[in-house]
Amino acid sequence: ELEFKLKIQDENLENSNRNFEMKIREDSEKIASLENDLKDSAALASSRQEEFNLKNLQLETKLKVSDETYERSQQAHQVVVENYKKEISEISAKIRDLEE
């Protein structure tokens, strides 16, 4: 009877070990899957960050070009204004000469 009880305990222990090993394998597979998901998420986040950085750079470049275009436009406008002032002064001088 003692031998029978020991045999049953051995079988129970073996079953417990097998169940424990299966649980360890399942948990290991879940961990590996989660690690892969994490790597995929990190790669996606990195890709999106690169995309954001590129778009940001493009916008900064457009803004700089726009600012430079505006600056040149303002300078050209100033030249035109100065030319008009000069012409007005010359015409005013001619009018004064004609009036005298």
C-alpha cells in the first residue's frame, strides 16, 4: 500500500512537472510575442518620428523661402517707392522751374 501511494505521488509529481513545463512554454511564447509586438511598435514609432521630422523640415524650409521671398518683395517695393519719390521730386522741381 505504501508502494502504491508512492507510485501515485510520483505520477502526480510528474503530472505537476509536465503542467508546470507547459505553463512555462506558454508563458515564454507569450513573452516572445509581446517582445515582437513591442519591437514592431518601436519601429513604427521610429518611422512616424522620422516622417514627422521630415515634414517639419519641409515646413521650415517653406517658411524660410517664404520669408526670403517676402523680404525681397519688400526690398523691391522700397526701391519702387524711392524711385517714385525721386520722380516726384524731379517733376516738382520742373514745375517750380516752369512757374518761375
